[in-house]
Amino acid sequence: MNKHVPTTPEDRLAAAGLALPPAPQPRGSYAPCHVHAVAGQHWVAVSGQTSRIAGQALAGICEAGGDLQPARHAATVAMLNTLAALRTACGGELARVQHVVRLRGFVRSAPGFGAHPQVLDAASDVLAIAFPQQALPARSAIGVASLPDGVWIELEVDAVVDPA
């Protein structure tokens, strides 16, 4: 039996049942990502990507003692949107990503909620699937009172990418 071994980040995501959506379009006056050449590589900063599916907000707020699964699902969706934006900066090939250096996660949460890291672990899990050879990035998990359209999650990523 000949099994297909996933070799690209997109293949690994698909094998895990995860699909990259089309790259999200900016919802304001900003660039979805910024690419800057540094020492023969490209530093890519991806603007905040939220938990939206086909433009529809996955809205909610984390409460102390509440079920984390809806927020974790939203973190997975937000990371897929983030990777879609990053893929655009890579000319359509996530395999060009050498390192995801930093992940910043903003979790819409009520006072008293303290499980921000557990929610954002779902986003880190997506990175581990896409880039198993890379160490996980540095990460911040920040609770906020509001996010656009009441979404659960907004993520930002910085990455080092091979130039085209």
C-alpha cells in the first residue's frame, strides 16, 4: 500500500483535517502583512487575524470556569486565517517559512478569566502541525475586553521566510 506522506505545511494541515481559507482581506486601512528584507531573508509581520469563517465572526467571550472548546476552536480558525495571510507573503508557498518567531494572541475575556494560555494552545497546535520541524515561537497570551465584531480571538505572527 502506497501512503502519501505529507511534505508541505498545507499537506500536513490537510492530513489533520484543517484547510487554509483564502487570505483574509483587510477590514481597514492597513496591510495584511509587511515583508522586510533582513540579512538575505525576509522578515514577515502578519497583521492581526481574527476568528472568522468566510467573513463571519466567531464571536464570544471567555468566562471564568466556562467551556474553553468554543474559544479554542476560534483560536484554530484564527491561526488558519493567519497562515493564509502568511502564505500570501510567501508567494503561495508556506514551505518558504523558516521560522515562526513570535505569536501574539488576544483573547476576548471577562474579568476573572485566567486560562488564556490554554485557549491559545489551540493556535500553537496548528503551527506544530504545519511546521513540525520548527520549535514553537515565543508567545504572548493577552486578555482583552473587546475585539472587532466581538470575535473570541485575534492573532499576530512574525516569521522569517526564504526570499523568492
